[in-house]
Amino acid sequence: MSEPEADQTPFPGRRTPDATTAMVTALVRLRGALQEARLPLELPGAEEQRAARAEMVDQLEDYVIPRLMTLDAPLLAVVGGSTGAGKSTLVNSLVGTRVTTPGVLRPTTRSPVLVHHPDDAKWFGQDRLLPELERVTRQTNDPEALQLVASPAMSPGLAILDAPDIDSVEERNRVLAAQLLAAADLWLFVTSAARYADQVPWDFLRKAAERSAAVAIVLDRTPADAVDTIATHLARMLASRGLKDSPLFTVEEGEVSEMGLLPSDSVIDIRRWLQALADDQDARAAVVQQTLDGAIRTLGRRTHTVADAATEQTDAVRRLREDANEAYDRAVKAVGEASADGSLLRGEVLARWQEFVGTGELLKTLETRVGWIRDRVVNAVKGKPQQAERVTVAVESGLETLILEHAEAAAERAEASWRGTAAGQILLRDAGEDLGRASRDFRRRAERAVRDWQDDVLEMVRSEGADKRSTARFLAFGVNGLAVALMIVVFAHTGGLLVGAEAGIAGGSALLGQKLLEAVFGDQAVRSLAERARQRLESSMSDLLDAERRRYTDLLDSLEISPEAPERMRSAARKVDDLRYAATQQPQGSDAPESAP
């Protein structure tokens, strides 16, 4: 095989140190924007974009940012491939010594193993490459550890990393293999005559081609009589998939020595090729530049796709929130209207109110102008007089029924709208309660809220009548009686205080309550009392329904989807692209400092 030529992968421009610092800063911001973006809703394509986002964050942390900050570090060739391809044996043979013996490396790799020259050890600390992996110098099966093997047989300037199988039966190994390949300057992709057409390796090679990564292919364990046929077919496959310029090496099937090495002449072409990279600083830089620039370019492009997915998530949350709000806004409005348009002045409430005002004692001192209303109400009532407490109980029951009815209706409407979307269905399923019904404790909370409002009304009357408690009218009506009258007025307070005879018994009852209050407090004070009582009732009912609404909106809030996340990602990606473009406009020359793409 021919040795690599530096000008085959030209730099897109040479940067000054300041430009490199600017690119590092931009990439750090891109990483932050990607980390903040959440795609929790199960929308079409969301799973794919979640995986893409995770891959991009890993590549930025594991490779792109560390590599850009340490461009002089040795070239890292990651050896990856399918199960049984002979990766570890190939690494042994390339190094020229048995570095995979028990106690140093495992024959079947699970934890990654990095072999380097002792003088290059400084480049592979925790902050340089794959920072989340613990560094160890001993044998381990822990996939969370990176085994460092210093070998004088390695050439300075080159390191080889033996990765787990890309098609391992263990998912953690597969994920780690993909992560390591994304952290490579050079992919040394190992396959075999029996496995070279498998889909999994080609999925990885496709990704390499998409980001212009430097790749070399090793066709391992190939029968001598089939080398030409299989290599020709594989070369055609590589060309059709955008990898026609990738070096292709073949290793014939043969016996492994007691030292775990292939015959030297089996790997001589690969060893010479890697040695040429190790010896030629410009060639190494060209490979690093090709892979690094391809990674940065691809990160920018893929970020926009993730941002589009994040926009879809934001739009879905907005629609779900609007549906829930519409259902409960409708309920709040309906309760407000029904508690102010006279609807409650019927049934039990009306009957108890008419019994109360029909006792006669309360009306003896009323001005004659409301006598005709009194007569009409009293004449319509049958049965014996009851106390104000009976009206209070009836009001309490009527309000509780009203608010419960609309809370149930709102829950049903919100649930039905959410069930119309796949994302809403999943949220409902995982909610932990039946959101299509009012909360189990809602009735109890409604009862408490109504009683609290009635207590507020009683206190308002008591405070307003502080200087009138000794008057005949106040004594005749009593605090409870006046409070009941104020509640009745509130229930027919839609357009302000009643100003004339209303049609129907309910309207007449409210007008009578108003006159009762005016006889004690005067019309201006009654207006103030009624308005305050009305506002407190609306506030209380709204709070109750808002608490029910939050069962839905809290679910959406828990997703932690930021509406600003898509634009933050796009903005960060544009900055990276702008810096890449600026680098291509700078003149190249041997005197220009080496830097990142």
C-alpha cells in the first residue's frame, strides 16, 4: 500500500492561536446548548434525535474540544470492528509484542486499551481524551476504565486504541465502541472475509464517510485463494459509499504464534503505513485535520436537525398547554358566570332564602318601597320559617356542586384533547393519576374554600356594621342574616347591583336582599360590599380550578423544555460555521501556525 500524502487532506485554512481559542469557545457553547436541549416527548423521530444529541455531546467532550486544545498530541488510531474480526491480535502484531496477554489486556476486549510510547504518556491523562473513563494501568473488565499500556515498541507520535466489539452482545460495549470510534483521529476498521458485508460495520463506515473521517480498512482473516475476489468486492463497496480513498489492507488467514502474533509479513503493509504517519508530522497533522474538520462541520449540520426536533417538542408542549388552559379557562369562566347570573338563586338556595325573609321579623322595619317585593316573595313561600343557617348551608351546597361539576367537565375536556396526540397519551399514561377526573380530594378542598368565603362575607358584614350594631335594623337582621343577604346579592351581581324589579322570583329575591342591606348600610356601602365579596368568590373559585389545571401544566413543566433551546443551538452552530468559514479565507503558508480546522 502507498504511504499517505499530506496534501491529500488539505487544511481548510491555518488559524492563529486567537482563532483557535475562539473556535474552542464556540464549541464549548455548542456543547452547552446541546446539553440543555431536552427531547422528552415521544414525537416521530425524537428517539433518533435524542441519540444524535448524546453522540454529539460525547464527541465534543471526548474528542473535538480536547483534540483542538492539544493539536500536538499523538495521532490516535482506534481499532474497531465486529466480533471475531481479530482486532486484539492485530494490535499485538502491529505493536510487535504481546500486549494482550492475561494480566495486561483481555483477549476479548471489553474495556478499551490504549497502547502508546512511554514518552507520550502525558497526552492521555484524564483531561485529554474520554475524560469520563478512569485511567488504569492494570488489567480490568470495567468498561468505565481506560487501560493505558506504555510500550517502547510503539513509535512516538502514534497511539493505538483497541476498542470493544461494535456488535457486542452487551449494549454497554456497543455504546462504548461507538464512542471510541467517534474519538479517533484515524479509524482502523477491522473486518473479516466472513463478516465484511454485515450491516453493522457499514453503518459505522457510513457515518465516517458523512463526516470525512480518516479511515483505513483491514480485511482480516482472509483465505489466500479468496483475497483478490473479496478485496475487489470490498473496494467496490467502499467506493460506492464515499470511501474510495480509504486505504484497504488485507491480512491472510494464518496461524498465530505462541506470543499471540500474526506472521510479520502479514501486517507489514499496515505497520509501514502507520510508521510513516508516526514519522511524518505533516502527514499526521493532515489526518488529524481531516477528521477534526469533518467532525466540526458535521456537528454544525447535525445541530440544526436536533434544533428542529427541539422546536417540534416546544410546539407540542405549547399545544398541550393551550388545550389544558382552554379547558380550565372555560371552566373558570362558566363558574364565574353561573355564580353571578342568578343561576344559583333557584332550588334549595331560593327555597331557604324565601323561608328566611318570610319570617316577618326581618321585614318589619323595611321601607315601604320594597313592600311589594316582600309580599310577592312571602306569598310564594310555603312552609314554616327557617334560620339564616339554613340558607348558608344551601349556599354552600350549591356552590360546591357548581364548582365540582365544572372541575369534572374541565378534566374530561383536557384529557380528551391530550388523548388526541401520541405525546399527550404517554403523558397521561405516566401521570400517576386519572387526570380525566377531578382530584380525589377536590370535593374536600371545594368545601373548605366555600366555607372560607362564607366566613369572609360574615367578617365583611361584621366590620362594615361595627358602628351600627346597636341600631334597630342591624339588631333585627343580625350579622348572619345580613351576611346571607349579601351572598344572595352576589349571586345576581353580573351587571352591578340590581336597580329595579327583575323578572322571576330569583331576581326579586336578590333585589330584596339588596334592599335589606341598603336599609342598614346605605346603597354605596352595599355596592362596595357586594363587589368585594364577588371578587373574593371569583378568586377562590379560580384558585381551586387553577390547582386542578396544574395537574396538567406541572406535567409539562416537569419536561423542562425550554422554548429558547432551539435558537440557542442554531446560534451556537452558526457561530462555529462562521469561524470555520473565516479560517478558509486566511492565506495558507508554511510560516502560518498550525491550528485546528
